[in-house]
Amino acid sequence: MKILAVETSCDETGIALLEATGGVRAPRFKVLTNLVASQIKIHRPFGGVVPNLAKREHLKNLPVLFKKLAAKHKNLKPDLITATVGPGLEPALWTGIGFAKDLAKQYDIPLAGANHLEGHLYSFLLSGSVSNIFPAIALIVSGGHTILLRVESFSKWRRLGETRDDAAGEAFDKVARLLDLPYPGGPEIEKIAKHGDPAAIVFPRPMLHDKSYDFSFSGLKTSVLYYLRDHKKANKADVAASFQQAAFDVLVTKTIRAARESDARSVMLSGGVAANRALRARLAKESKKNGWRFFVPDFKYNLDNAAMIGVAGYMAHMRKKRFKLEANGGLEI
Ligand code: KG4
Ligand code: ZN
């Protein structure tokens, strides 16, 4: 089945064309084209994403990307169209839903809503098919979410925990701002942390020893704020490395505990923060040590993209999960 996917939940406009086979049990994907128009430069002066600017840019980018895709695939006739319905910024989500509705009408084919978080969860499937991987523990870490799931199958999972305040990516973005680094902060922190000492400053590890699988990052961010207030000549690389270490200690420790306690076969890592090499390396190493398989998407599929939405849309369609075709900013996984 050929799937045309549209992603507009935040500040990346994405359109992709995929070939999908195998159904919910043994899904297999081939990405034919994956186009992303990044709006980072537009939002950067504001230090974060401005919803109405995002909406304006999506409206401008969608026809341009689609034209490019159609030029590459002559006589394009997809079997299914899918668009992100949530979670995300509602004005931004509506642009993609509207665009996909028009295309579905034009081609006279079905339109399936897709959950952005399911897109992240499934994104490793874009790198190849897998078998014998369940039960799995999945850590989804993005700019808006930090969620730990126990995954029983490609269509069944249970939420073990989530952040009680800031998402991990949000903490990276906020700490980057404190360090005068541009938006988005995650990649900037990772870059300078390489030159710093992760043991230089002992920042708190919130909820590390707490029995739940929940997280909290706002206290950690505040500690960085106080540290910088009290140490005007602080070494930024040391601050970045120590902050990153504290945040990852909590993420990695809780993921390992969840995997041990549920006799997991695999660990899955996804979301924008999964682009961080230090986090990937730590979870890969722990997984190897414990005999778990480790899945993480290719670098090109960590940040928001439409290819992963194609996977989520296909899976939702195949498991007959119908999302309402309207923006739902707070949609849960
Ligand atoms: O998944 P994503 O592209 O968008 C959301 O769904 O939120 O994630 C974006 C988040 C941002 O907070 C960004 O700072 C963070 O992912 N991020 C990183 C890295 N690359 C992106 N965080 C840490 N290290 C990175 N290399
Ligand atoms: Zn995302």
C-alpha cells in the first residue's frame, strides 16, 4: 500500500511517500520520499516556536513540498493519506489536516488520522523490519513529552510513567537559553557538552530513587539557573555536560529498571532527544549488558518528520483505530 503522509504538529513541515506491507503483525516500510521544511530560523529570534508563525509557514510550505514530491513521482496515486491530528500546536495541526482532507478528496481515497507520539514510537521501523521484540520498554523523549511505555505488541501498550512538569527536550531548550545558546537547545547543549566535564557540577537527579516511573525536570533546570546566578564565570561546557549527565542519569536509570522489572526483550528510544549520541550510547550499552535488543531510529527520523507519521497512519488504519479528523493538541498515547 502506498501512503502519503503529512506532518505539521510543531515547527517542521513534512510530507512523505512510503510503501507499506505486512499489516500490524509484521509491518515493513520503504520510504520513497521524505521531505522536511524546517522553520527553525523563523522561530529562533523568539527563542521558541510561535504557533501562529508555524501555521503561516506550514500553509506556505505544504503546497511547495507536495509539488516537489509529485514532480518526483509521476502519476502519483496513493492508496491512503494520513496526517497528524495530535498532540501538538492546534493551529499548526489544522493546516496539515486541511491539506490532507483536500488531497483525499482529490484522489478519492481514505484519510487516516495519526498520533504524533505513535509516529515517534514506531519510527525505528523505518530502518527495517523486526521480529521477536516484545515485550519492550519504550522511552519517548521529545520537546513536549517524556513517556515510558511497556509495549506488548505493535498495537498494545501501557503507560508506565511520564514527566510531571517539563519534558526532557523542553529542559534542554530552557537550559540552553540560560547559557545564551540558540533554539532548539538540545543539539547546542550536546555540542558544547562534548568539551565539558560531566562530573564538574553535581546537579540534582529529580525522582531518581522514586518508586514510580515518572520524571521531573523543572527542578533540575532551576538548579542550573541558580548555579549560573551564583557563578558568573561558570564554564559553560561544564554546565552543559553536567546538566546533560544529570538528565540522562534519570532517563537511563528508570528505563533500565522498567526493562528489568518487566522482563523486557527490547528497549526502544525515540523522539527528538533520541538524536543525542550520549543518550543513544548509554542505552545501547546498558541494553547490550543486559541482553536486550536496542532500537533507535536513524538520525534522519529522530526529529519530527512525515515518514514516521506514514508508519503511524498505516498502523492505525490496519488496527482500525480511527482518530477524529480534527486537531487535538493534548492527544495521548
Ligand atoms: O520530537 P521533536 O523533534 O519535536 C517534538 O515532538 O517535540 O523533539 C524536539 C526536541 C527539542 O526540545 C530539542 O531541543 C530536542 O528535541 N533535541 C535534542 C537533541 N536534538 C533535538 N535534545 C538533546 N540532544 C539532541 N541532540
Ligand atoms: Zn515530535
